[in-house]
Amino acid sequence: MNIKIIGIRENPEYLETGIDYFSTKWKIDRRIYADAISNSITTDNPLPRWYLLLKENEIIGSYGLITNDFISRQDLYPWLCALYIEETERNKGLGKMLLEHGRKQAALLGFKKLYLATDHIGYYEKSQWNYIANGYHPWGEESRIYEIETDFKKE
């Protein structure tokens, strides 16, 4: 079984299929992901970054690294967002694989911590994420905020 994680920035041939995947899985207007992902390919800034999990060249998962996940805690970044694993591929450790990949990518980009916002309780703790607070979305909902050390070391 050939499973790999690719960055859309480094693999722009996945731009359109990546945009379709993120917008379909998260049921968010395609224009939002098209704008975010398209511009992430050409920016000089380290963020955002968008990643796809491929199995035999078929997309089976995804996540992004972004500056803000529509949450009130704008003092915290980067954020791991849009973590998704196809239902048929769940319970195989692939979500944990993407979380670890995100942690390592954040470290490579020079960040000491990585954050995420979620309504899930119990899942992220299994991968050593720590609940730190609740945050608030512009549409009025509240989410749990988690953080993890990236193991970034200044040389």
C-alpha cells in the first residue's frame, strides 16, 4: 500500500482536485478554498499550507496550516485545520499520521507551537495535544482550543 502526504504548494498539479476535495469534505463554498489554496502556492509567506494524503494516488485525507481558523484567539498561530480522513480509511492511524506531519511541518517553518480548534473531546488528547481554552467563532459558536509543542529548535 503506497500512502504519502504531499503539499499542494510543492505539487501544484493537485490544485484543482485539492480545492474540490477540501470544499466537498467541509461543505464550504469552493471559492473560499480556491482563493486560499491558489494564493498559498505563490505567496512568499510561510503560511498557508495545504496537504493531501494519497493512497495509490487517490486522495483519502487532508489538512491545512493557516494563520487563523475563524476563532477569537488571533494571538495564537499557526492553526492546523480541515483535518479529514475518508470514512473507509479511519481507525488506521492515518489521522494521527497527519497530525504528526502537521507538527513537523510547523517546526520546519519555525513555529514552536501548533494549535487547533475543535468540538471533539478525546481524539486529539490521544496524540498529545493539550486543551488550553475555549475560543469563539464569528457566527457565535464556541470551540475547544488545543496546542502541541512542535519541537522546533533554533540553531
